[in-house]
Amino acid sequence: MTWEEVEPKAFKTAVDEFFKDAVEIFAYFDIVLEHFNEGKSIQEELRKFREERPSIFNLIYAIFHKPEEVSDKIERIGVEKEKVEKLEEFKKRFKKLAEEIDLFVLSEILS
């Protein structure tokens, strides 16, 4: 199996898992956003989520920082409308965290 065959399947699996567990994921990030709004560091919370749900974390990172790539994959594999809407809802609701997520990923790359 080639990367071109594996990668869309992995993306689809992550989207499906995100949709299935959306209530739990949104609740977790509501707490993260609350801590962020209080001026607290959220790096450890992001680290914990990434360790527990790496494919979902990568999907979240991608919806904020690689939107064209995500849109292309969504079209190519035919993600259902309600799943796309849930991703868009997450992006809109937690847009204040986008920069912190990016900083977390950069710090992980540099460490």
C-alpha cells in the first residue's frame, strides 16, 4: 500500500473519531480555552491531549494551520457534511487557541 492510499484513510479515520467523540473533545477544549482566557499556560494541557489523542491533535492542528490541505482531503475522500460542519464549529469556537497550538507544535519540534 502506498502513502497516497494510506494517508487519506488515516485522515478519514481521524475525522470519524473526532466526530464520534466531539462532545468530549469540545468539553476538554472548553476547559483549555477557559484557562487560556484566565492567562494560564495551556502547553501542558495541549501536550496531554496530543499524547492521548495524537491523530485528533494533528487534525486540530491542520484545521487551523493547513486549511487548504484539509479542504482538499475533505473533497477528495468525500467527508460527510455534518462532520465538516463539526470541524468548522471547532475551528470557530476555539480560534483563540490557534496561535498557542502552533507555538506548542513549534516547541515540540525544537526540543
